[in-house]
Amino acid sequence: MKLISADDAAALVECGSTVASAGFLGAGHAEAITEAIERRFLRDQAPRDLTLIYSAGQGDRATRGVNHFCHRGLTRRVIGGHWRSAPGLAQLALEEGTEAYNLPQGVISQLYRAIAGRKPGVITPIGLHTFVDPRHGGGKLNQRCSEDLVELITIAGEEYLRYKPLPIDCALIRATTADALGNLSAEHEPFHHELLAIAQAARNSGGIVIAQVKRLVGAHPQARAVCVPGILVDYVVVVGEHPHHHSMTFGEYFNPAYTGLIPRTKTTPRRARSGSSGPAPMPAGPRPVDPRRIIQRRALLELAAVRPRTVNLGVGMPAGVGALSREAGIPGIVLTVESGPIGGTPADGLSFGAAEHPQAIVDEPAQFDFYDGGGLDMAFLGMAEADPHGNVNVGLFGVGPWRRIAGVGGFINITQSTRELVFMGTLTSGGLQLMMDDGNLRIEREGRWRKLVPQVGLLCFNGEYASRQAIRATYVTERAVFRLQAGRLTLCEVAPGLDVERDVLAQLPPGVAVAPSLCLMDARVFQDGPMALNTSTLPAHHAGLPPKQPRLAAR
């Protein structure tokens, strides 16, 4: 192991190399090193033509993380699990400035292990009948993509996808502490991510491993604290307590609750998060209301009704369900995040991926082994677009200057292996404004773009395939709830106070079914203050429609 500077580390990256970058948003990302690579390229126009591979999104939706690779000529190919946190890199892909592939996050994390073991890649059903399937595009996001990275194979009469391995020339990883032999520990990181798998993949490919750490010690006090052994580490960059280069997450410099170093107590304050039930009760009368708040509260009722044991919460709006479930005191539920935390309360925003007071933390490939094998009982996930067949798009959407690459992250792994799914998103977007008046919802201004469309732009969840697999799916919006029934999206609930024809049906594409007996969404969703839940009470879709609400015939 050799100690070097970040600029010296950047100088080691050769043109044409395949670089694997560890990290989850900002957690575990070697920010000092990737920043130095960008600095070198802008100064010397080198290194050039890199292949960048990473599993989880890495960035702050601005300039950090893998955004440092967003310059033409720096990358030739990008293979990413999630893109939304790196808008610079996503824009480069939209402009055909680099080959852009989007593969499932769990598959990429497991691919590192396959590369390390010199195996023929990852062979799995994950991705079948989605845009990752070669029959639907093979994970290619733009026209510049030149190679098929995924192939369809048959084993014993069953279809599988084979994700092809590739050699790793340079691994960029991050830990907390390195000792004199290069052994790494991650005691101040919120999870282990996939550090060991990436390091082994690079070492067994004949590549190099560069680790960014906070500090050096003579020796670790316990061998079991080491997450990456020094025999795998070639170079170490020590950045110290640098708030920009080595924050625990891009949202917080350090939060000991994420490490499990401090126990949860009844007096431990809970940090305010976007998923909380909102401010103190507001005065009576018409007032604006946040659509996210309504959707999260309605989704919480699904959690209370199903009472699963093991749950995953996706990034963004779904992450807020964690704080609500804790506030409501729903018993017997263990929340998990794909990065590795098990138990506790998942964080949100730029700290997503961490969890406060986790019961345990495993590495990401192992977490996806558990997910892929059916270990999850329920999952809450985002929804950018849906169509009448129950298909969902979370990866590529918008038109013209509003076109965006978000990527699927762990979405495909989770939706193809979890028994109960709840998708969350507004019915329209772009300027949507809602008003609440005495428990009734009113659309003050309609959004410019409908999110239920005739056909999704990218097939990330296949409703017909999910129906064949007996996966149950619910689609929660701020004004209506839909369910997947026999491969068809079916409207089951509407918010109180709405004109159903104008505010709901007029916003739907042809082909969406309507339940024979519509129900009102639960009134508790539209009230102020914490939700009082009797967990033996089922959601509103099990009740009859009040007489004042007209019954609608299926279209």
C-alpha cells in the first residue's frame, strides 16, 4: 500500500480504462479522487475514453459524485444503475456524448462479485420483460450504444438474462480508516456498500484499487472491523476531516445514528424529514396542501393493512413513509434499504441510503441476494409514468428540454421479486396545486403533464408479467388509488370533494378500468396532525361507497 495525494491518484487512471466507482449518493463516494480526475481532464484532456461503471446513483443533483465525469471525451461509455443524482452525466447521455446504459442496481453490485470470481457474468431472471431485456432494448439509453451487454438465454426451458462481465482496471472506493498495511474499516460510513466486491473485482482483473480515507492508524484493534483487507489495496488517499470531500453523506457531515454506534432511546430526538406528517395543525378553512403528504399518508394505510414483516422504501417520496410508520407506531415491521441497512428509520433526501438506528448493516450485494430471492414482503416505490396495462416507468421521461434520465436503481430487482408493491406519484405534474377545505380536496391548478399515459416511455415494470407472477400492485396518487387487476390498471378510490369526471376520469388515458363500486379515500389522509391508526382497520377500499358519491360504470 502506498500513500498518495488525490491528484497523484488521478494521474494513475489511464486512457481507455474501465473505472468502477463505489458510493450511494454521497455516502461512500471518493469525492476527492473523482474531483481530481475531473480537474486533470480539464487541464490536460486526459484521461480519455473511460468506461465508468457504478451501481447506485452517486451525486448531489448538482456537481458532485459521478457528475465529475460529465465532460465530452472523458467517458466513452457509462454503465450506471441510477442517473438522477448526476444530472451532468445524464445530460451528456441525452446529447449522445457518451454511450449510456442503465442496468439494475442489484445486478451491477452482484456483477462485481462475478468478475472477481471469473464467472460468466450474472445469470438471473431480474430484468426479463423490461427495457433491460434484449427484446426491449437491452438497457440502452441512447443511440450511441454500440455493444449488447445483456443476452437472453434458456436454462432447463426457463428464460434468464446473462449480464456480461467486464474487467475492472481501476476501483475507486472509500472507507473511514486505513492501517499501515492498507486494511480498511468503515466505522464512520453509514454502510459497507460493495467495497469488498469492487476491490476484489479490480484486483482479479489485474487492475488497481485506490481508497480514500479520513485517517491512518498503526493497526486496527480488531480484525473483524476490516471490511477490505490490505492485500487488495494499492493506494490510499488521506483527506482528513474535510467536510466537502469526506462527509458521511452529501446531506450531513456526520450522524452517529446512521452507524449504529449510539442506541435508540425514548428520548432520542427524531430529525425532521420530508416524510414526516407535516407542520402543526393549521387553522380551519381552505389552505394549500402538499401532494406528497397526501400520497405518503395514503400509502401508510397500505402498510397498516398488509402488516408485512420486511419492507423496502424507495428514494424520494416513498422514503418518507418510514418516518410516518414510526410516528404511527405500526408494530412488527422492519424497514430496509438496498444499500444495506436493516431496521431503523431510513433517511431521505441527500442522506437516502442511510438509516437511523439500524438493527444490522450488510453489504449491498448480499442485500440484493435477499431481495431477489423473495425476502421482501412489501415495497414502496416511485412512479414517473404508468399506463392502462399497469406498466410503470421510472427511468426515462419527459420531452424536449424537459427530458430526463433518472435510471432504475434497484427498482427492477425489487418489483420483480416482492409480493406486494405500492407505487407512489402524483396524477399530473408541472404546476399542480391543491387546496384542502374541511377534509375535502380541491384541484386549484391542474398540472401540465399527465402521468398516466397511453404507453410508458420506458418499460421498467411490466404489469402483465407481474400479474402472471401473482404480484399485487397498488398505485397511490394524491386524488385516486388504482390497483393492478388481471394485467389492467383499475381505478378503485377517489379523494373526497372532487368532481370525479373532471378531476379524475378526464386525466386518464383510454383503457383504464373503473371498479364497479368506487370508494372514497380514507378521510384520515386529508386531516392535519399525526394519523391515528387502528392497525386492525383495513383501508377504505374494503368499505362501500357512501350514498352521496355516484357510482361510475367502467369505461
